Amino acid sequence: MKRLRFGVTGLGMMGDIYARVLADLPEAELVALCDIMPGKAAEMARKLGVSGYAGTDFAEMLRQHPDLDGVAVTTPDADHVGPVLAALDAGMHVCVEKPLSTTVADGQRMAERARRAGRILMVGHTLRFQPQFIAMREAVVRGEIGQVLHIFARRNNPSAVRDRLGGRVSVAFFLGVHDIDMLLWTMRQPVIKAFAKSVTRNDRGVADSILSTLTFADGALALLENSWGMPAVGGRPRRFQFDVAGTEGVIEVYAHEQGIGILKADATDYPGTVFLPEVQGRLGGVYRDQVEHFVDCIARGRTPACTAEEGLEAVRVAAAIERSLREGVEVDV
């Protein structure tokens, strides 16, 4: 079977993961990498034995490798639209990291271009590959807890993340969009209204914490808690939470659990075992499953786990949260 050929642009944490997994998959061939920082592109390309392109050379990467089957776009959140459109126009399938975009207009452009090109545009909403969330969603869909009354979703990060990213993207898009997508996927109906309030305790002028109340088409409610103003503290983490209350039962998703804790006098550590564990020299876990799924969708002509249209719905809700913050009222989505 012919191996599919791939490129990656944007070599931050997620780009590094995509590149390493694609280089390791027997059914895929990593061909080229691109990053805005020349040194990073050159170093990773040398390490993985592929071609490297720097800065604005993404277009050159596409010209030099017109036979790429797929491209992973893992650039910063607000910089997805350019490389996504360029790759689609070159006839390539695309996986773009969440969120699809940081504006509804950009998301619409990408979704429409993918439809016209007849190419896959998959959005990397990782929770759709996390076993705990899959089990929760299946139980809700089967009706095991009756009708959903409300959902509480918490996703918080320490302030170091805000200091690194604040101003380039809001916490609603960086963190909130994870759970927004999971809410939409689980409920299988749109959010029709959003009301949000925020608090700012930093000198950067960006919201530290946002609390959002979302109303679904059938009247069910969701409370979304997102903060990147949290202190870096030890102890047992509870920065992620997802609880679903129904008329006949409750589901609790322990998304923060890793199954191991290393507790010492001066530090507490919970090694990651869910997202990217290394077992016998091989990367595994949720991120690998996501990349493998993208490859499999191209090979088999399958619909991806999260389509551009679904990714766009999450963008609409996050954008409505930001609009509610600006206007100080509940808004329609």
C-alpha cells in the first residue's frame, strides 16, 4: 500500500507532536516541515530527516512538494486561515488544530473552501478522542441519564499560559472552545444564547477568568468556567471537570486523572498517561489517535471526527461569549 505524504506547518507543541507521530506511522511519510522561526524548522527537519522551510516559505513548501496528500496546520490560533486556504487550493487535505479560527468569518471561508475543493478539513478537537469523554457522550446519547438538565465544564490553566499567549487569543478560544465543542457534540443541538462575565487581575488587560452560561435549543443549560489566571500550586489537580446532570442520573468525567501521582516533600507530579505516553519507545495516547484518524480519513475517504462545519459551530459560541462580554448582556448565537 502506498504511503500517504504529509507536511506540517507551525512547530510549537502540537506541531512537534504531529511531526513525530507522522514520522512514526507506517502508513504515512513525513515529507516537509515549516515554522516561522528558521532555527526551529531547520533543527526539527534535520532531526526527522525531512525538508525544512522557514517563515513565509510555507507557499514554497507547497510548490516544492505538490504531491503532498495532507497538511497539518498547527500555527497560532489566529493564524490558521492563510495556510489552510493555501493547502486546500493546492489540492491537499488539511487537519487544523482547534479552534478552526478566532472569527466566524474566517471559519466560514475555510469551511466553504474545503467544500468547493472537495477536500477533508478536519478540526483537531482532541476531546473527541479521549476515552472518558467518548464514554460520557455515548451514555448521554443512549438516554442513560434521561433528559439533560445542565452541564458544568471547568478548564483552567496557570497564569504562565496567560503571560505567554494573552493578547494573541482569549481564554474563551484557547481553553473554552475545547468544552464548547464537547457540549455541542454531546447535546447534538445548537447553543442559542450565551451570557458571560469576566474578571481581570493582571496588567495585560486580558480577562483572567470567564464564566459563561449557555442555553441549548431544548432549554438545557451549561456553565462554562475558564481561567488562565490560576496560581501554579501543588497538590491534587482539579483544573479540569465535566459533569452532566440529567433527569435520571449524573455523569462525572474525571478528565484530570492520570492514574499515577509522585508525591515528594517539596513537589507533587502527575505524569501524563493519557495524551502522549511513551511506551517501549513508541508515542501513544490521545494525540496519536487523533493524527492516525486524520491519516485514515484520507486513506479511506471517511468523514473526520470533527468536520469544518462542526468546528465552525464551536467558533460561533466562543465568539458569542466574547460578544456578551463586550455588550454586558445575553446574546443570541
